[in-house]
Amino acid sequence: MTQYMLAVHHDDQPPISPEDMQQSFKDVDALNSEIQAAGAWVFAGGLHPPSTATVVRVNDGTVVTTDGPFAETKEQLGGFWIIEAADLDAALDWASKAVVACRLPVEVRPFQEG
């Protein structure tokens, strides 16, 4: 089995209504239960907004920290699942359910083997 990350991307679109947000939380909880029951669950988590990020890098041999997200883009990572799946098609099946549950784009990437 290969591990895949299903990465949820937030964009700068207007937020969904509070009612839709609550339903999305319920849908994601149900999906989490389904992934766990299928034995595909490894780990998942939601992230605080990009404005809470701290970037750590080396600049001329000195470690420097700065506020804010690393990438200056309209879309930022908002959460993720790490799952185990037999192949990409199986991971895409889970991603299809994830995109419906969380109502946001989901990127699927395999982990490197090793």
C-alpha cells in the first residue's frame, strides 16, 4: 500500500455560509469515520489560517524566522489527510469524497517510497 496526501486548498473566494460550514464539518467527520473503517486512515488535520504561519529559513548561514505563509499565492494549504491506498485510482476515489465533504479543492500526491 502506498501512502497519499490529500491536501485541501483554501482560496480567496468568499467564505461559505455558517450553515454550510457546519454541514461541511459534519460531512468531513463522516468521511473521516469512513476512511478509518476502511483501514485507509493514517492521519489527518486542519490547519489555522496562513496568517498564523512562521517561516524558518537560512540566510547567509543564519537561521531567520519571518511571519506569514511561505508561498505568496491565492491558494494555501488548509488541511490534509494522509491515507493508505492500493493505487492512485483508490486515492482519487477518497479525494472525490473529500472534495464533496469539505467543498474545497483537494490535491492528491503520493509519498516517496523508501
